[in-house]
Amino acid sequence: MIEYITSYLKSDTTPGQAGNFLWAFIYILLIFLGLSVAVIAMNWLERKILAHMQVRLGPMRVGPHGLLQPIADAIKLLIKEDIMPSESDPFVFWTAPLIVVLTAFTVFIVVPFGPTHAVTDMNIGVLFMLGVSSLSVLGVVMAGWASNSHYPLMGALRSSAQMVSYEIAMGLAVISAVLMTSFNPSGTGTLSMIGIVQAQEAQSTWFIFKFFPLGLIAFFVFAVAMVAETNRAPFDLPEAESELTAGFHTEYSGFRWSLFFLAEYSAMIAVSSIAVTLWLGGWLRPFPHWLSGETWDLVFSLFPGLTFLAMAGLTFYSVARMPKHPYFRAQTMGLAGFGALLGLIGLVLFAPLVRDRVQDIYWFAAKVAGFMYLYIWYRGTFPRYRFDQLMKVGWKILLPIGLGVLIVTAILGIAL
Amino acid sequence: MQPVATTFFFYFLALVTVISGVLVITRRNPVHSALALILALLGQAGLYLMLYAPFVAGVQIILYAGGIMVLFLFVIMLVSIERAQKEEQFNNMWVVGVLAALVLGGLFTGVYVKGRDLFAGREIALPEQSNTQQIAVLLYGNYMFAFEIASLLLLVAIIGAVVMAKKRI
């Protein structure tokens, strides 16, 4: 048994390619668990960061610094009454959140957290991700229609128009990145997620810096389109709370609403991981060629542990700053325990065997986390677009830019 | 990696496609019909995957299930369902329908019975890994002209739609 596990730890393919069902299943469970933790963390971070941007404190009551707030919210949602409007279409109303959640989680089959850390490596990886995530709009449309109410229908109409418009700009940006993978001696590109990162490694540049402003412009087009695709501010017209109460999920409550919430955040992580894979070098650490060699490898492999130690340090600083009143004793001890857990994880990550194996996942997750922060930052700073402005940005600005970048990339690729 | 339970998946996907195809024409509610059609298209995408054509399957999902059907739903959602359900079907063309179904059924049965002789020796092993590249070589190499003509036709259709929809351009 132990030999079986250690032999797998040294394998150099993904479980899907090796045809190993047990490991594929474990990977799926791990990804599901990691995503759920990430969604919970994002819930807390979004409220805290937004609050600090608006000079508020944010959640402070449940647990130290409101750390237990997401868990309290989850319990509240689970035990809340589940209401279905009497005039609704029950079957469609019931399946809509399932479709949204299924599509949001299915795309993670091909996300490459490392050269071997993916459930499987598909020949059509990017196409699969774009296709399955484009199905999520169906769930939104179904939810809006089945509620049989005005605001949800308006939200669903806006959502479908918005998704169809921005998918085109998004596709063009993706094609120009896929085109860049073919600039090698054999002249053959690839759509596989792992293959795209390996192409960036072989060309020793992230595609965001390839043909200097070109890669950056394509990345910019994708970065705008992906915010629109996930219905987040400033493109959150389908659920604009000041106009449509809550848009397409106005009539949903309790557990079904929490499924929409879960799907929204995991879709955000999914599109961010497409962006990271296509333009930011996926699991590659910064400067793999410029700062190469044994010493630099060692220095960069210490980053995961150091990050967790830094988080533990921050937690202990907060422990020291907790009020000394006996009423806060339980909270202080809980926070200290959390800090100790973070420090312990950090120490485990320094072990050489773990270090080498976890590095890729760390760099991928760190880049995705950067995007997650950007999402919160956008929400804190940008006002919402009007619908005609949204259409104008999609069709008259992003689409021509995307087409232009694609054509210039193709010309440069032939010329060089 | 060797494929697993091929027959099971074939019959499963075929069943999904056929049942949802029947639902498309039997549901009175147009939104339910459209949703069944999406399921049929997804089942078809699965069949393409089983034929070692992952690219075609991916394009099927993006274009039909994710793009065209969303536009379908967009239009259908604006129809008043109560009124549409009460209306009588006005095309009494069941004679032509039965005739067409018989001809098509005869064709299918013929292919099923004599299929082995019709397509003998045409079993080409298409490696899954280079499917996308092979399609690209065919589309932009051998059939470049046909491909460009088809895209020109689509362009004409787009311009025509814009001209018809807009009063002033």
C-alpha cells in the first residue's frame, strides 16, 4: 500500500492519462475540498477587504475578526426555509441551480495545478473549459424564466445577452494565445492546458510578455471579458441589486441560493485559472530561466512554507492585539490555535519531499489568488455599467481589439 | 489508455439523445422543448467523443449548446406561454410527415442491414491526440476553398440580417 502511494508520488503523468481511477477520484475529492475552502475564504476576504476599502470594519462579531462568519452564514442558509413560488415551473426551477453548480465544478477536471497535478490532460483542454463554462448561462436563463416573475426574467435576459456578447471577445483572445503555442520548430500548437504551459516553458516567456504589447493586449481583453462572463461588478447587470433586487436569483432562498453563490465563486476561480494558464505561465515559478540553478530553485521552493509562516505570524500579532477582557478569552485562544495550525502547515511544507511536490500548486494558486483580489478590488472601485455601455464595450471596443491582436500575432508568427 | 465500457456508453448516450429528441417534439411548452433539444445536442457531443473526435464534440458544445440554444431560449422566453399552449397547431401536414418518416426509416434500416458492405474497408484509425491538427490540415489545406466559400455565405447572412433589422444604417 505504502509502496503503491510512494510510486505514484514519483509519477510524471496525470491520473487520467495513466488510467488510474483511484488516484483520479482522490484528485477530484481534493479539488472539490480545496474549492469549497477557497469559496469560504473568499466569502470572508471579500467582505473584509471591501469593508476596509470603504473604511468600515466588516464582520467582527462571529469569532475573532469575524473568521467564523462564513460558517455561520452557511448554517443559516442550510436551515432556512426553501421557498418555491407557486406559479413557478417546478422542474426547471429545481434543475437550474444544479446546472450552474455542475458546470462550475466540471471545468476543474482539466485545470493544471502542476505538470502532474490535474485530473486529466485533455487534447481539447481550453475548448472544454470554455464550452462547459458557457453552459452555465443556461442555468441562469432557466432560473430567471422558471421563477415566473419580472425581475428574474429581466436578469436572465440581460445575462444571456451579456454572455453571448463577451464570449466572442473572450474566444478571440484565447485563440491568439493558442496561436502563440505553435511558434516552435515543428509549427504545431496545442489546446491542452498542460501543453500550453509547457509551450511557455519551452519559449522561455509567459505569453503575456510575448511580442511585447500584443500578449498584454490579448490578456487585457480576456481579463475584461472574464469579469463580464462571471457576472461580477462592474458588469453585474444580471443581478444589479439597485435595479432588479437580486436579478435572476431573486426568488431563490436557502440552500438553492447558496448553490448559486457557490457556483459564482468557483466560476470566478475557473476563469482566473484559464487566464493564469494561458498568459501567466500556469504553475511555472517566476523567472525559471533568468534565475535558474540549484540555489534559486531552493529559494523559490521555500516560498509556500514562508507564506504560511507569514500568515501564522500575522495571526499571532492579532492574538497579541486582542482585548484583554476575560469575555474574549475563548476567542483569543481559538485564534492562537488557528495561528498554530497555519504555522504547522508551514513547517510541513518545508520538508523536502513535500516541498518539491507542492511548489507547482503553490505558484498556480498564488497567481489565481491575485486575480481573486482583483475581482474584489474592481467591486470596490468601479461603478456599474449601463446596459448600452456594456454592449458598446463588448462589441465596439473589445471585439475589434481582439481581432486586431489575432491578425497581428499571426503575421508576426509567420514573419519570425 | 484503453476505452472502458464502450457499448454501455454508446447505448446510454444514444438513449439520452433519442428520448430527448422525442421530448423536443412532444412537449407543449416551447421552453421545455428547447431544454430537451440542448440535452439531445449534449448526447450527440458525447457520441462524437466516442468516435475519437474531441474537437468536434467541444465545438458542438460551445456553438450549439452554449451559443445557439441560448439565443433560442432568449427569444422563446419572451413568448407568453399560456397563450402559446392554448393555440391549435395550424400545419396539418401529417401525410407528408408520415411519408418523410417512412423514407428516412427505410434509409436507416437499409444502412443498418447492408452497412457492412457499403462502408467496408473504411475503418480508419483516427488517433485522438492529433484530431484537432488533422481537422486544421483538412480545413485550411485540402478544403480551403470550400471553407472560405462557406464563411462568405455566413457573412452574407449576417449582413442581410442587419440590413433587414435596421431601418437606418
